[in-house]
Amino acid sequence: ARERLSRQLAASGASPDAIAAAKHLFDPNTLTLGFARRFATYKRPNLLLHDPERLLRLLSHPQRPVQLIMAGKAHPADQAGQALIQQWTRFIRRPDARPHVIFLSDYDMELTGHLVQGVDVWLNTPRRPWEASGTSGMKVLVNGGINLSELDG
């Protein structure tokens, strides 16, 4: 995730300091949550942003910090999905959120394969009954992680 974020920042013209800092984000001994999929409204990727201040308190708790890796993309014609990504981007740009949350764009199956092996808890927040099967959460289970999901299809 660090390497991918560094490449993403370099491609977007970020400063050398920001690119270097990305290579040192996240502690492997801190609880890591993951959410990676196509951004569509029925998948509710922004459910965690319902109360951003509460999310920030959870992420930055002094004794029990949490880190969150978000990844995804929306269909180019899906304006609502694009807006969901923009909401996460605005949240992550907050200086108090930046050390705890990253968003990896250009989501693909290779990235998902790495994430399901590296996160502790996989988040799945679809609206019932819109999700077909929730297979991404199943992949986390076989890699020793936990799937935290709304019941789905």
C-alpha cells in the first residue's frame, strides 16, 4: 500500500516530501481496516463518514489507534460514485486524518489481492439486498482476517 501510494502521489505531482512520507505511513502493529471495491451508492463506501469527528477519534485513539486503507474507483459515468470518492479525498486531506487513512486510486484485482492479505478487518457495507455475494470478504477470511459486513445477497 505504501509503495502504491508513493507512485500515485508521484504521478499526481505531489512534493518529494509527501512522496517520501507515504513510504513510512502506517504501523504494521496497528489494527488495519480495509475497504476496496467499485464506488457505487448501494455499496455505501461513505458510511464511515456519517460522523467524521467520531471516525477521527477512533482512528487517532492514543492507546488503540486504527488505520484505514480505502481503495476504489467509480464508473466514469457514475457521478454519484465519483462524489463518494471526492468525499473521502476531502476527509483524508485533513491534517488530523492524513496519518490514519489512505485512498488508493486506480483500484484493480492485483491491489485487492494484496489488501485482502494485509488488512486485519475487511469492511463491507452494502445496502441489502443489492450486493450479490460479498466474495471480497470471503477472501479476507482465508487470509486470516476478519470480515465485518452487513448481511447481503
